[in-house]
Amino acid sequence: MESILLDGKSLSKEIEIELKQRVKNIIKRTGNTPVLATILVGNDPSSEIYVKMKGNACDRVGIKSLKVHLPENITTDGLLNEIDKLNNDDTVCGILLQHPVPNQINERLCFDKIVIEKDVDGVTCLGFGKMTMGENAFGSATPTGIMKLIEHYNLPIEGKHAVVIGRSPILGKPIAMMLLNRNATVTICHSRTKNLSDIVKQADIVVGAVGIPEFIKADWIKDNAIVIDAGYHKGGVGDIEINKVKDRTLAYTPVPGGVGPITIATLISQTVESAEERLK
Ligand code: NAP
């Protein structure tokens, strides 16, 4: 059987077409264009590109992006103050704080300053807790996008052994909880995990979220697994040796064109949802 390519690029285009219509309806009903505020601290070139890509996606669906660019040396208090201004700005329905922020800043404190209604990137502890408990909350954008892809292609999750490599607050932990909520049996691996390759060999679903180019080797992955590569590195490679394994998977995400675009579409989709919530 041929492997299924989980086409994040094409699914995100489909999502954007639907969002464009929903945004038109919001504007018609309220007279206001929804606003996503994006906060960029400093001048990290990759972060600048990510924020720009998110702004472009806002343009495509007809929402406004309010770009807040703050100096590299801003303090935690300074950033908390900026977030608070956006929390209190009624025109803003979503706030994205681009990760990572410079070292002097307490990122967790700043993420948690975002009010839950505007946490469209799903980075707050409250949002994570609610999602984990199966309550209504915006999920972290990358894992929520991954779940959208898996669901769009009707891939089996229940009863499957999912192995997540990485346990970051924005990716590894939330995807593990999302898969658990869909009745997968989940193993979470990290830098202190022993015998990583043996664990990955048992996986029906592999999620690579390590941040090291092609760290997860093709020969660790069993035949007919679902292989999700969240990584993106220079030279167009991910965290998994995806090109060496893709032909014997049940399904896989390409790099690029898999997890990246669906992450952005999810962020924009949750911003539109936040704007619609206000209409209720
Ligand atoms: P992160 O915060 O750096 O977390 C990396 C995780 O990998 C940590 O939990 C770490 O374990 C684990 N790890 C590191 N070395 C390991 C090793 N030798 N063996 C096993 N586990 C190891 O990274 P992240 O933000 O989650 O991002 C992960 C990847 O996803 C990156 O490639 C990033 O570029 C990508 N990403 C993509 C998007 C997108 O929009 N497409 C968004 C976010 C992230 P410890 O906890 O023990 O340190």
C-alpha cells in the first residue's frame, strides 16, 4: 500500500478558504476586522520570518495583524506591561508571543499573562490544563495542527502506541495529552530517556519534536507507522530521517509542507474562533 502524504500545505489552503468566508461574516455583523497581535522581542532572524509568515496568513484570510516589535533588552516587567495593554485592547482578539524570547525574560510568566480568551496560540498553563482535562480551550498551535492533519486523513489513533520524542510545553507535552485524549497509549521520551531507539521501534505513531536535525533515525521506525515530523532546519530537513523512511510508513508529514503550514493555519483559525466567540 502506498504511504499517505499528510499534506499540510494543501489542508491549510482549504482551511484558509473557509476562514476567509467566516471573517467576511464577522466583519458584516460587527463592522470590525478581527485583529491578531503578534509580539516579537529582539531581532532573531528565524523568529522574524515566522512572525512575517503569520502576518501574511492574516492578510490572506482578511484579518488584521498588529505587529508589536520590542527591543532585545526589554525586561520581563516591560513585556508583561505590553501584553497587558493588548489584553485590555478590545479590538484585539488574539495574542501571539513569538517563542523564544531573550534569556533575561521569564517566558512562562509572560505566556501566562495572556488572557485565556485571547490565547489563540495555546501557550498558557490554564489553556494547557483545560485542554488536558478535555475542556474547551485553544490548543497549542503546532500540536493542534498535527491533530487536524491526522483527523483529516482519518488515521487510526485509538489503542495505538504513540511515542512522542520531546516534552516541551508548546509541543511535546500538549501533543502527548491530545493523543491520550484520543485514546492512544502514549510514551513521552526526552533527553534522559534510556534506550530511545528501542522505544521508538514499538511505535505505531511517532512524533519527532526534538529540535535536532534528523536525530530520529529511519531504522528506529517500524513498517506502517504514522510518522509526524514537527522539526524544521536549514536545508529543509526535520527531526526525523523522513525521506529514508517515508515509503514504508502508513502516513508521514513531509518537510517542508507538513506541520509548518498547518501550525499557521491553526493559529489563524483559533483567532477567527476567538472573534466569533465575542459575537455570542
Ligand atoms: P525544545 O523546547 O527545544 O524541546 C526539545 C525537546 O527534545 C526537549 O523536551 C528535550 O528533552 C528533547 N531532547 C533534546 N535532546 C534529546 C535527545 N538527545 N534525546 C531525546 N530527547 C531529546 O523544542 P520545541 O520547541 O518543542 O521544538 C521541537 C522541534 O519542533 C524543533 O525542531 C522546532 O523547530 C520544531 N517546531 C516547529 C514548529 C512549527 O510551527 N512547525 C513549532 C514549534 C516547534 P529535555 O526536556 O529533557 O531537555
